[in-house]
Amino acid sequence: MSDPIPNRIHARGVPRPGRWVGAVVVVVIAAMAIHGLVTNETFRWDTVWLYLRDIVVIRAIGWTLILTVGSMALAVVMAVVLAIMRRSDNPVLRGVSWFYIWFFRGTPVYVQLVFWGLISVLYPRLSIGIPFGPEFFAFTTKDVITAFWAALLGLAFNEAAYLAEIVRAGLTSVDPGQAEAAKALGMKDATILRRIVLPQAMRVIVPPTGNETISMLKTTSLVTAVPFTLDLFYATNAIGNRLYQTVPLLVIASIWYLVITSILMVGQSYLEKYYGRGFGTESSARRRRGGPGGRPSRQAAIAAAGTTTDDPFIEVTP
Amino acid sequence: MTADTRPTAAAPADLMVELTGIHKEFGHGHGAVHVLRGVDLTVPRGSVTVILGPSGSGKSTLLRCINELEDITAGSVVVDGERMGYRLDDKGVLHRLHPKVIARQRRRIGMVFQRFHLFPHLTAAENVMEAPLRVRGLSKDDARAQAEELLHRVGLSDRAGHYPAQLSGGQQQRVAIARALAMDPELMLFDEPTSALDPELVGEVLAVMKDLAKSGMTMIVVTHEIGFAREVADDVVFMDQGVVVEQGPPSAVLDAPRERRTRDFLAHVL
Ligand SMILES: Nc1ncnc2c1ncn2[C@@H]1O[C@H](COP(=O)(O)OP(=O)(O)OP(=O)(O)O)[C@@H](O)[C@H]1O
Ligand SMILES: [Mg+2]
């Protein structure tokens, strides 16, 4: 077996004692923390284990998931509409979108949820009709907007304001040349948005939206403000109060929130991969061509700079 | 060099493009920039027109006015006998056309950009199929068959499944040409299609364009490839500061320019 490379370098690495010291210190501190957690009587691990899979807790997880997914789904749809309104030529649509975002970002979600809970008191009857004119359709608020819907709508309306800004940033991040190329092919604006701009914006939109989803999972614990009483946090608290063992039930809630968060993170990484297609660093064809390997990046740099490319002499200058 | 500038909507049958008194101003009031200052130009069907000119002379703007990517400030653009963007009614009142109608008008005109502008989230084949699917309403099978044929025509059959980021600049530009051809255009506009390419990749793109010209496509090409102009162009147009300075067959404009500005420019480029 002959090595095609003669005199291959075999050198010793640089000694790094600091690394070892650092690692040992961190491991010792972590071990202390775990020891303190496991041996501390007040955590009552037996209770934790007993109630971790209690049917009431499992059902509460279901409600928390429904609230999280439901409110996020609604918020995403609202956010896309708000972001498109925000970019519209119509000043009325722009203004309404701006006001919505200003209002729902500017007030605490807890307060908003309290108001949603009070909606049937504030507006006992809801009707659809012409303002100050005839009504076409009316219903009793408390029959339609139950505590669950108040919670879901409250979370969604608040979240839509944040997501709208994320979506807007995503839409803005797409090179205007993309819409232009699509336009030159004769596509209509709606088609361009749906087929060309949004899919590319998703690459920018998905990561922060993943964060928002994880954040929403925990924000659902505030629905007690409505009050909605079936979610994970409320349910575990109720059990804890009944047993006079608040701490172990808080541990249970924390464990489940962590589990769900971990699952959401897996989902997020798949979504990121999907919407990152075509943008990856796996431009193998380019690297494999070897030789003028530095060239494409130079080209890209020129194109990105956007200033020099307009020089008509660029390609004839030796 | 026919100077047929009659402002009629019905162009003579042999004219593909008829530009009359085109002015283009960006912005309003004091900040306004007057970029095109009265351009008249006719392009016969099946001919190749090469537009030359220094940076900032308005070449890109002129191309973009032809397919309504910019709306003109004055003048009229008539493509294949149809006025772009506006309709003149019986009483002589001018009406802006609905965006949907303008989108339909653009379908007859293919455009190739300096920086390709391929859709990065779609493969080469999907890039070519997108407009036929969404705009012409072709079936998926038909669109795929057409894409295969067009990619073959530009010499990229083996790259159908590659994303733009996996292709070289020259390959990307050839896909972009195939993408434009997929709409079955009657007119192709090229805006410095080889300027963003490394010198060794320029040839492959020009070769595709020469084939296209040979097949009888009407083309308007902004380029500084003088060799291409000499070989392929029927007409060479030299622009400077928003006007056409000189126009004629390549032998006249390139080899015996009458205008000083043309001579100065050619001295730089050659
Ligand atoms: N959207 C715009 N707003 C304002 N000014 C513009 C706009 N687009 C182009 N211009 C101006 O119009 C002039 C002509 O631009 P254009 O891109 O048509 O030149 P060009 O001949 O294509 O030049 P190049 O060879 O550098 O591409 C330039 O001075 C430019 O700054
Ligand atoms: Mg230009």
C-alpha cells in the first residue's frame, strides 16, 4: 500500500489544558445541579412519576396542542394577509395593517385575553350588517365565542401582529428580479406571489416562525385570563392545588412543555430543509469543476455588489 | 433603416416592433430623471437588432419599456400590430389596459436578463415548465415534454434536475433562454445576456442565441459582443444619453460610423 503523497505530515497537536479544565468544571457543576434536583425531597419525584401520565394531564396536553396549532395556523393566514396589505399600493389597506400591528403588539397578550373573555359581556349580541344600517344576521355572542374560541382567537390575533412583520421581512428579502422575471413571462401578480415570491420568502419566514410556535406553546399557559381551564398549565396547577403539592405538578408541566418543544424543533428543521432547497451549499456541480473554482464566487460577488455589473466594459476589459 | 414612425395601431405586416417617440422619465418634479428622450425604432419580423451604447444610455430601460416592465412617459410601443399597455377608443381617448391584459400582452415577448433571474427554488426543468403550467395552462406532461425539448435545444438535457445554484453561469443563462422560449414568444429581448459571465462561458450562450436567430426569431439584443453583432445582426443601433445616435447594418455602424460618439465608443470596446 503505497501512499501517493510522500512525507505526509504527522505532527503532534497543540496542548490545550484549558479545554480540559473547562470541561471538568462544567461537568462537575452540571452533576451538582442534577444531584440537587434528584435528591431534593420537595420535588417529590414519586408524585411526579404518578401524575406524569395521568389522563387529566394527557387530555390537557391535547388542549394545549390544539390551542398552539390552531392559533398559529390562523395567525399565519392573517399574517400573510396583513403583510400583503402592508405592501399594497392602497393607502387604506396599508394604514389598517399598520394600525393592527401597532395595536396588537402594543398591548399585553394577557390583557387582550381578558378582553376576549369579556367579549360576551361587552358585546352580548354580534350582528353582520351595514354599519348604522340594516342587520342581515345576528347571534348571541356567548353561544358562538365560547371560552375555547375566545382563547384561540385571542392568541391568534396577538400572534398575527408579530408574524405579519416576519412575513413582511421574508417578502422583502426576495430579489425583485424574481418578480420581474415572472412578470416578463406573463404571470399575474397573484400567481407571482403564490408561486415565486412566497416560496422563496419561506426560507426567511420559517426559522423565526418556528420560534414563535415554541413561544406560543408556552403562551397558551396564559389562557387562564379568559378563563379557559383545560390547558396543560391550568390542569397541572389544579391537581397541584388539590394535592397541596404544587412543585411536583409544576415539574410535570415543565417536562411536557420540554417534550413538545423538542418535537416542534424536529418539525422545524424539516421545514427549513424543505424551503431551503435550491439554496443549499451543496452546489456540488460548481465545486467539482475544479479549475476556475474561484470564478463563480467572484461572479456572485460582482452580481451581489450590483454596482460594477452595469459597467458595459466589464467583459471586454482584459 | 426604415423610419416608419406613423402612430397607427396597425403596423405593416412585416414590422414586429414599432417604437414611436418614446420618452421615459423616472420620478416626478425636481427629482425626475429624463432617461429616454424620444426614441424611434422599428424592428422587422425575423430580424436581429443589436443595441450598443455606453453605461446609463438607457438601453435596459428601452428594452423594459417594450414589454411594459416600465410604463413609458410619452410615445407608443406597438408589438406585432398591438399597442402595449394602452387602448385608443373611437373618440380618441387613451385608456390604460387592465393588468391582466398587459400580462397577456407580455406572453408574446420573452426576456433574458443580465443576471439570469432563474427561480432558485425550482429545478432547471421546473423553471422552464412554470410559465407554461401557470400561464398557458398546459398539462404537466405536455409542459415536461416541452421543457425536455427546450433544454435539449440549449444543450442541457443532462441538467434538467439541477437547481440553478448547481449550474454554472453559462448554464443558468441557457436555462433562462429555454424558460423564455417556453412561452412560445414571437419576440425575444436580451439585456446584456453575457455580461455577468466569465469569458470562457460567453461562447456557449452566444451559440444558443445564434441558433435562435437562424431559426427566424425576432430578437433585440443589448450586448457589447461586437463579434456577435457583426455576425448575426441585421441592424445595429447605437444609443447615447437616451437617444438613438446612429443606426444601420453592422457594416455601416461598426466599420464606418458616421457619428463621433459612435467612433469614440467603438474605440473603447474594440
Ligand atoms: N428605476 C429607476 N429610477 C431612477 N432612475 C433609473 C431607474 N432605472 C434606471 N435609471 C437611470 O436611467 C439611466 C439609464 O439606465 P439604463 O439601465 O437603462 O442604462 P443602460 O444603458 O442599460 O446602462 P448599462 O450599460 O449600465 O446597463 C441611468 O442613469 C439610471 O440611473
Ligand atoms: Mg443595462
